[in-house]
Amino acid sequence: MLFRKGPDIRSSEITPEGAFQKHSQDRRQFLASAAVLGAGALAATRFVGMLNPATKVFADTQKLQTIPSQYNVTETQTPEAKATAYNNYYEFGTDKSAPARNAHTLQTRPWTVQVDGMVAKPLTLDVDSIMKYRPIESRVYRHRCVEAWSMVIPWDGYSLAEFIKFCNPLPSAKYVQFITDLNKKQMPDLPFGFSFPYSEGLRLDEAMNPLALLTFGCYGNVLPNQNGAPIRVVSPWKYGFKNGKAIVKFHFTDKQPHTLWNDMAPDEYGFYANVNPTVDHPRWSQAHERRIDSSPFPKTIPTLPFNGYADQVAGIYNGMNLKRFF
């Protein structure tokens, strides 16, 4: 396959590995503080609330403090009203408009996230402390759904790699799995036939790519519930179903993890799910997509390999048969 280089981000602009080394030191300092000082003194550190989750339920209009990012595309952004009203989130309904109507029942505070599996030490973290771990960037990404529609969305977060280094996975860990919240009281109309909780995952080298985003907001606001509040993952070179929402657990493993759609229909939803115009879904072509923008009707445009991010991610898959590992 020939890959077209993305016009928006050069490989030379990707943050080098050395820039992340400071995070390991931060993590050691944090864990040392926890061991010596205990939960009471820990609350006085910059990880305020880590062991005592907040009780405030954030509205979807709360503004985030963000810094500019180099990871931006220049294409016309999808209006916020459309990006927050046209969603796949089956825990709140299978119709595209159902999540915006129904997801208000999800209570996003208090909210804790577990880190377990092949890590130096299992952790339970408060989402607000995870948010404060690094400055939040605003990144404008292309977003491509396996159903052949796409959007351009300004997501707010920081590189997933930074959080993974904090989690301190063992050298033997090869994958990270994301587990979505499952609360039957707050998700009363779960559709029949799905193996919830929703799970997704990435190979660690994929997750460590600087483009993979640990995401807390969009359009400068905290994430609306229907878009994955309070914490989700965005990997813009993959189809949207790879991007776990409302995450409650990061599980590190040395084996390819089970993921909901790949388990249910492996001939339709591959584990890798890289955007590839030459590998069709069994029921439709992936060569084109319907771009949802400000116009009343979506326009049809060609689909780009890796959603236009080939220059940044294609090297991860050197030597792989991308029609077999789709």
C-alpha cells in the first residue's frame, strides 16, 4: 500500500521520547509522597482529591483551561451542536440522536479510574487529579467512523503516553485495555445482545504515539456525557469505535485484549481498526466518507489512509499485512 503523507504535522514535529522522561520522575515523587505522608498529606499535593474523589457533577458547559497544540488540522471544524448530537454510544441508545437525549443520567462525579494488570503497582485515581497531571492541549483532529462518516473536532486533553508512563507498566506489558463504565441504574435501557461493559484496547506502541489523546473535553468545554465524559481516549488514525468512552479502568496485559466489537463481529471490526480506504467493511465501501460540517447535507470526500495521519503512524505497522490485520 502507498501512504500519502499528512500535510498538517511533520514527523520532525512529533515530541521526542526524551521529553517524556520527566514524567517518570514525577510519578516516583508522587508515589513516595503517598507512602510517607499518607492520604491526608497527599491531599495537599498537586494531586488534590486523588484518594478523596470530588462530589461535584460538572455541567457540559464548564470551560477548560487549555494551551495551544502543534497537533491540528486546518480543515473546517464540525459545529459543536452536530458533534454533540450525532453519536455512537450504545449504552444510551442505538440511534445516533439517543445519547444526547439519554446520557444526562450518567453521573460523572465522583469518578475513579483503576489501573491494574501488568503494572508496578495497581492504582485507583480520581479523574480530577488525572486531568490536572499535565496541561490540557486543544487539538483539532479528523474523526472517522467505521460507518463512513467523519467530523473535524477540537478535542482537549494530553498525550495518552504521558499517563501511561505515570501508570508504570511492566516491560512485559504489550497492550493497554480501556474498560467503560457499566451502571445499569444510570444506563437503564442497555440494548440486548451486547457484552457490556464496553472494552477497547491498543498495542502499547500505538498508545504511546503522541497523537493518541487522553481526552477530557471538546470545543473548550468538559466532555458532554454523550461524547464520553469524564475521560475517554481518541486515536485519530483509527475508526471511532476504538476510542473508549467513560473509562473506569486501564488494564495492562501481554496478550491482545478482548474488545467488544471485535469479539462480536471479527469479520467486520478488526482489532487494529486503522482507517484504510482499500479494506472495505463487508457491507459498504470505505473508500469515501460523508463529512459532517456546517452545510445542511454531508459532502462525500475520499478517505485517506490512516485518516490522513500516515506520516505520523504508518511506521508502527511496518511489515504487517494491513488487509489481514485490519
